Amino acid sequence: EAENELSQKKEAVVSTQSTGEQINTAVAGYKQFNMARNTMMSSERPVIHIDVTTPEMRLAIQFIGRFSGKSSQIQDYLRSQDNKILSQNFLRELLELLKTVPRHDLIATGSNSAEKIKQHNAMIVDILAAIVDMLSTNTKAKEYAIELGIIESIERLLDNTRRLSEYDGTESTKIAGIAIDDVLRIRINCYDVLATLLEYDHKLQDVGEKISDALNVEGLHEDTSKHLDTLNKTSDPSIRELSSEASFKGYNVMKKITMLDGVSVRQKSELDVAAEIEKSVNANSVEVVWNGSLEKLYFPNVRENLLRPKVKNQLLWGLNRKTLTDKNVDFLEWSGEVITDMENTHRLKKIPIISKLIDLEPLWDWLVLLLAIIIQIWLLVDLEDYGMSGLVCGEGNLTDMVSIPNTPGGGDSQSVCVSNTFEEAHDIIGALHLASTLLLALTYLLTNFHRFTHPQFNYLAFIFGKDSKRAEQYKPKPRRMQIAWTSAYNVWLMVMIVCSALGIYFHGEFFCVHLMHILVMFDLLTRVIRGATANRGQLLVIFPFAIFIIYIWSMMYFFLTREMFRSSDMEYCNSLWQCFSTALRYSLRASNGGHNYKWTDKRDFSDMWLRIFLDSTFWISYTIIGLKVVTALILDGFTSQKKIRESSLEEMNSVCTICGLTKDDLASEGIDWDMHKKKDHSMWSYIKLFYYLKKNHKATNSKLSAIEMEILQKFDSRDVSFLPRKTSLSWRNAIKIKEERKRKNRFQ
């Protein structure tokens, strides 16, 4: 297990070493770490020597923190090695090592190189990160760490770096020889340690008092303000990101302190300015169930607009709302795919040109439609065939008109004309239209390529190669947001590109196809098409049924009445194919019954009864049975789609997607529904939290607190137990207030 865990760590992995060699290197580093600590603790002035902060020691510290939950197995492994390391208290050793960290001005002065200073700072970050890992394992670890003076050590480290956290905005990113980014990383990990301790306050009665007594809360507020100043002064993206994270995590610690019963009124009054900081750091919050209690979890909001409107709309209308459990599980499944889309959008927006392209996606939609409308209105006014009057374009009264030589179906007619102005503007407008269509297709491809079911090609390749085992792992898994390469919209984009190119060549005629893009742009029309094709399976069965009816009656026409058809009125029946074509043509026309052919007059009375028989039986079979069934299926599709939409809309407007409380439940306790839906239990806030946890878990130098790690693990396993169920903090507070009033009234 240790080998598998260690191989996944991005940092401290030597590419030339195998996993087993890495662990042996970590063990050797641990021995060096142990000896260095003993040497430092026995010296008169216990400070960590800069020379011992080697990569092996960093690997050893990461090794300790990473496998803190498997202490007995790791210690058994250490004892089995050649150096015979005895049982050690890993948490105590890390805290003792943390106490030996010298002041940064002591490190900066002297002959220490920049590389050594950077290694030293990185090791401090590793120590703090390992401590967070160990504190996240159980509650007793917090009690023990507090007894060993962890809060005092963190406060000393914060005070040590307090002066160094200032930044003057100049090109130099070093203060007293220390890189500002290293200082910010140290402070971020200090805040993580404090936040992890504070998360366990409901288990430890005196944690709040100890933290508030030992911690300089006023200094913490000043530090957060300094981080915000750094954020405003610098243009360096890496320092901006670190400053933003430091200011938020500092604010997060202050917010948790204000919730502790042990914090004095004076300290709470000092923290009243936290609201201003909250706006500055763009903090967001959600309510989660953790260790059996409902808590509010704060996290930095996503600064970029990564949630695309189309994706949000898909989630809203695609969620399974049968039961609260089904809804929560499906919400987590959807969230996983939405996060993948957000990550893809984030990667694309790092490239300025592509970012601008994505932001202008609605513009390409409108340009495709509006330019097509402009061309068609111009053609509606200008395009005319003057051949009936014997005129030719460019001659006589038509000197300002030019001919369109390549009119489809019209040959090289010289009488079909458009104005000179249109002819000159046509190429420019057509080129703009083609460019807009290509940009729309490119934007769609970039933002949705990860949703295409492209693994199926690998799957088919392995199937044909008779490698079924490898084929199984490439088999595309069904996803809620997947898009087939042959989807209707993909085909439509290809049609628009081809018609746009043909429109330039054929003087604008083919641009009329793009007018149908209005179906894609407006959701109302899209729903109409979706309703009409909801029962497409049954409609496809009706189509051959109608063709067979027409063919049967064509057979009767040919053998019984073919001499009665009028060829002069395009009623041909000299062959079975002609009879079938004529019957098919008349079947597509509206009629009160039968085909209403203009048959040659027959004076024999029996001919009328033959016609009555043919028309009535065709009317019953084709019009009554066939067409009415088609109409009924389309109406049924509209009705079912309407019911589903109305049911989902009613659910969205009256029941909380996260907790299941209804609008009436909240109103009965005086809680505003919109506030609950948009702030307390906002779907989008939860998705942003999941995105934040995923992003920071993948980052090399970022650590998640215990509650964040637990939520991430439950989210990955689609465990909905962390989501509030039929409750919220405002709901509980309202009930408590109501009960207090009842008690007070009874007492009075």
C-alpha cells in the first residue's frame, strides 16, 4: 500500500528510481532526519541547520505524513530494514523539528545560497503538510498536538514570516533574501494546520479557548489584509494565486474562530471587519454534514466563469428527481461530468485567443443567422427572372442588373438578375458568414471535444483485433453529457459549413438553409422539435405502413382503372411505377377522402361505385388510420414532454435539490426560499466546492483540511451522506428561536 501511495506523489519522485528504491531512499532520509533532529535538540541553540535540508529529508517527511494512518505497518517496515530504526512517535518528532526552525532573517543572513534557502522553506512546507495529514487521522492526534504546543509553534512561525509577507509591488520578488512565494506557501500551510484543529472543536471542549489565547487574532487579521494588498499590487500570476489563497485561508481561520464559544467578545469585535475581507477574497460557502453535525464550509469562489450556461441548463433539466436519494446521487454524477467540463474550459481559457473565442460563442450564433437573413432579404427584393418579358440582364432598362449564370436547375439563364450592389457585397457578406460558421464549429469542437464518445474507435479497433480484454477497458462508458459524433447538431454544423460555401459560389441561394439555425438558438423551438420526435420509434413504423397502403392501392389502380387516368393533368398510370408515383403524389395532398383524381368521364354507373369503393377504403386505411395515428403520436409526444417539463419546473421551484425541504416548509419558519436556494443550498456552490477540492487535491503544494478531504473522498465514491437532508442551519436556528419563545411564554 505504501509503495502504491508513494508512486502517486508528484514531488520527491526520482525518475531513475523504482518505487521500492524510493521507499529505501525515504528510510535512509528518515535516519538522517532522526540524527539531525537529535543533534539539533542537544545543541545549546536548537536551530535547524541549513545544510541538513536535503532532498532525502524532504522525502522522509513526506513519507511520514503520507502514511500516518498506517503507523504500525510503517514502523514494522522500518524495523525490518538494515539500519534497525526503533519505534518512533512520528507526530512528536515532526513537532519537535518544527520548534527548531530559526527566524528567516537568521537564514537570510550569512553564506546560505538561494538554492539552500529555497530547500529549507520547502522543507518547512513539507513539515506543516505532514502535520495536517497526521492531524486528519483522528481526534486524539489533535489533543496530543495541542499538549505538545502546536498552536504556539504555528503562532511563532506566523510571527516569523509576518514581516516577510509584505510586498512592495516591484519586480523583485524577494524580501530579506526570502522569495515571497515561499513565504506565502508557508503561511498557507500554517492556516491549514489551524483550520484542521478548529474543525474538531465540537469534539474538543477547550480547543477554542486554547487557540484564542495562544493565537494573535488581531495579527491574523492584519496578515489577511496584507495578502490582499499583495494581490492588488502584483501582476505576477503565480504570486497573485498564492496571495489569493493565503488571504482566503487566513479569513477562513478567522471565520472559524468567531464561531467558537471560547472566543472572547473583544476578539469577536476585532473580527467584525471579516465581512469586508469576505467580499475581497470572493469567498463562497456550503453546508455539509461532518461527523454527525451540520457545518458551514467556506472555500474560495471560482474567479473565472467556468460554468457554461448550456451545461447548467442540461443539468437542471436532466436531473433524476424521483426521490431525494436518487436526486442527490444523480446530482453527484452530474457534478463529476460538469467538473470535467469546467477543467476543460479552464485549460482552454489559459490561451488568450481561445478564451476570447469561447466568450464570443453567442456572437457566432447570431452572426450565422443574421447574415443569412440579410442575404435572403436582399435576394427577396432583387432576385427576379425577366425572361417572361423578353429582357436580358445588363441591357435596356436592366443596365444596373447582372445575371446569375449558375442558377441551380436554371442552366446559364441570362434573364435571372440581381443588382450590382448585391453582387459586389455578396462575396464579402458570404465570406463573413462562412468565417462565422467555421468559428462557431471550432468553438463547439473545442468546448465539447471531451464529451464526444471517441473511445469507441479504440474499442472497435481492439474488437477487430480480437483482443477482448483490452477492448473492455476502452469500451465507452455511458455518460450523462456525452455527445455522439453523429449527433444531430454535429451533422447540422457540417450542413451549415457546406451550404455557406455553396452560398458564396451560387450567389446566396444556399444561405436560406441557415435560417433554420433559429431552431437551435431558441429553446422553445428546440422543445417543439423534441416533442414532435419524442415517439420517433413508432413514427418510423408508421412510415412503411403508409407506403405499403399506397402501393396496394396503386396495384388496384393499375389493373382496374388505369385507362381512366388523365395524363394531361399529370395523372400517369401507364405502368405500375407511374401508378405508384401518381398515388404517392396525391397522398401528400390534403383531401376530404380518397385521392380526388380528375379521371376521364365514364358513363357507366358501375364506374362510380368502383371509385366510391377505392376512395372510401383508401380514406379509411390511409387517412383515418395512418395519418390520424401519426397525429396522435405527435400530440402524445408533446403532451409527455410538457408533463415532464412542468413536473421538473414545479420541483425546481418548490423543493430544494440538496436537502429536500419544500418552499412551504421554509416559509413556515420564516425563511426566504430564494435565499435558501441561491445561497444556503445553491447547486452551483456545491459544484464549485467539488471543483475547488479536485483542483487543490491535484496541486503539488496544496493540502486539503480533514473535512475537505473527507468530502472529496465521499464525492468520488458518490456517497451522499455529507449532503444535508431535510435540514439547514437557518432552519435549525429558526426552530431553536421558536422553541425558546415557547419556553419563555410558558415560563411567563
